[in-house]
Amino acid sequence: MKFPVFSALAAQILSVSAGTVLWDGRFNEFSASTDLNNWSWGNQVGPYQYYIHGASAVTSYVNLSPDFRNPADSGSKQGAKITLDNTAYWNGQNMRRTELIPQTTAAINKGKVFYHFSLMRKDTNAPALTREHQIAFFESHFTELKSGWQSGAAGVSDPLLRWCIGGQTKWSTNWDAGVWHNVAYEIDFSANTVGFWHSTGSNPLTQTIAPVSASVSSNGADWHVGVLELPRDGYPDSNEDYFWSGVYIESGSLTTSVAGPGAAPVPGSSSSSSSISQTPTSTPTSTPTLSPSTLVTSTTKSHSAPVSSTSAASCSVAQYAQCGGNGFSGCKSCAAPYTCKFSNDWYSQCL
Ligand SMILES: *[C@@H]1O[C@H](CO)[C@@H](O)[C@H](O)[C@H]1NC(C)=O
């Protein structure tokens, strides 16, 4: 009599997830974005660190709604709209930034892991094509998405959404409005490689770029779910919205279904999640549409302002602003009377 019960349970467990979820950033336990305020340096609770943002209320920068998720992502109750407005300057920096960082002690920076998220833009509050945006990046920028005109490139604007390794574009596509881009970074912290899984809409992820060598590094608290925009003279701030869905990190084998781990099976589908054996045989399905000169000049991987404005010896950093850390190439001297205080390998601050 017990066997059918056990069998149904086992089947359900098997269909739940292909890998092991190390960290879940899908906002399923959030009643509203104001729950992000639960976190502080003194009380590090919840799935996200929330400190890289402008001075306005959280609802100016992050909002949650079922309308903001990929409709195919049935494992998520809601998605996040992450916004840059004209107040979105963090700590006196000249870059607009709204970023969430995983709050976890799980081994998200060891062995082979998959960083999942889906990203969409709309025509309303579209990310500017004329400024560089760094999206879903690590502090050292060993891998990230980018959009818009790339700092140092020729021309004025750029319609591409790119996947980059160390600032070099490895894949790109036109970033059209209303299209969900489903992504998994396949990061191997032992082999120092990163591969790129991608699909659009409700399609399962496929390995679009087989793992390539990268300067992989993370302290486990430096994946920025959100966006950083570099300044550019003559191009004023516009309001920008970025929609996020299905943010989680898993180990083991990859969940290719956009429904994600724990999702109810999609009616008519034999399985909502499927495990893919790791046979990196694919070749790039799309090559960057970059001129050689652009390739040479678009390698700026620091998320600091363009070098010309940060290399002067006479620079000074305001109180609370960043003055050091791995991958940081901005100004390192603090305005009097503040001094540059080490916080961790990735972050020092003028205090
Ligand atoms: C934030 O704190 C409130 C009040 O303690 C709690 O009800 C809520 O579940 C917390 N949110 C998250 C995401 O942990």
C-alpha cells in the first residue's frame, strides 16, 4: 500500500530539480521589496545584501510583482524591476548603481556552479544605448553581461546585449524589448573556466558558448544582481528599468527548464526540469559585431569611471565611497579627514 505513495513522492522529488540549489534569490519569500530593508551590515538576514543603491527609499530602485517575472518561470512567485533614476548614485560615486548581492555562506564560489537569471527590458524606461551598463557582474568582472555603447568604443550608441569574459565580448545579440533572455553562467572555480547557457522566452537553456578560460574569482559575496552604469559626458541620465526573474545558483547538473527548481510541472510537458550531461561541443552561435578597433578599446573591465577621470594624482574620494579592492582602479586617496579602511579583499571604503 505504501509503494504508490513512495513512488509518487520520489517522482515528484526527481522532477523538482536537476541540480542542488545552493542559494535561492527568487523573491518567493518576499512580500515586497521593502523586505530588502531587513538586511543591514549589523543584521545580515534574508537572501540578499542590499547596500549598493542611491539614497531614496528601496521602492525607487527595486520593486517586486508577478508581472515582472518571465511568465515561463513558474518556480518564481514574482520578478524584480531594478531601476536607475536620477538619484541612483551610490556613496557619492559618479556611476548609477542598483545592485543586490547574495547573502549566503553556501559554497557558491567553489567547484562547478551555475548562476541562473532571466533578464528583460521594455521600451518604457529602456536602458540607454549610449552608455555602458554592466549587468549581473562579479566584482573582478571575470564574467558579466553588458549593454549599450562600450566605454572607449567608436560611435555613439550600441543596441547589443553582450556576454563578456574579462571585458571581452564572447556573445552578443540585439537587445530587443519584451524578450526574456534566460541565462546561466557555468562557472568552474577549480578549472578557471566559464561557459554560457542561454535561451529566450520559455525555451530551455542550451549551452551557447562552451567553457572558456577566465580569471575566475569570487569571495562568495560579490555577484551583483543588478546594474552599474558608467558616466558619459553629454549623455544625461534617463530612467531605466531592468526586469529579473529566476535568480538562483545551483551545483551538480544544470536545470535547463526556465520554470526552474521546485516549479510545478508544465501541463503537457513530460518533465519540467531536465538534466543535461556536460558535453561542451557547441560553438558560438553568434559572434560579436565589433570592429577590431572596438575590440581593442572595449576591454575596460573596471567598473570605475573611464581611466582619464580617475588616474589623476590629485583625486579624492568622498566619505563612504570606495577607495580600493580587487578589480578597483578608481581613485584611492580619501578626502580629508577620511582614510581608506580595508573592509574585505574586494572593498575598501573612505571612513
Ligand atoms: C523581513 O522581516 C519581516 C518582519 O520580521 C518578515 O515577516 C519577512 O518575512 C522578512 N522578509 C524576508 C525576505 O526574509
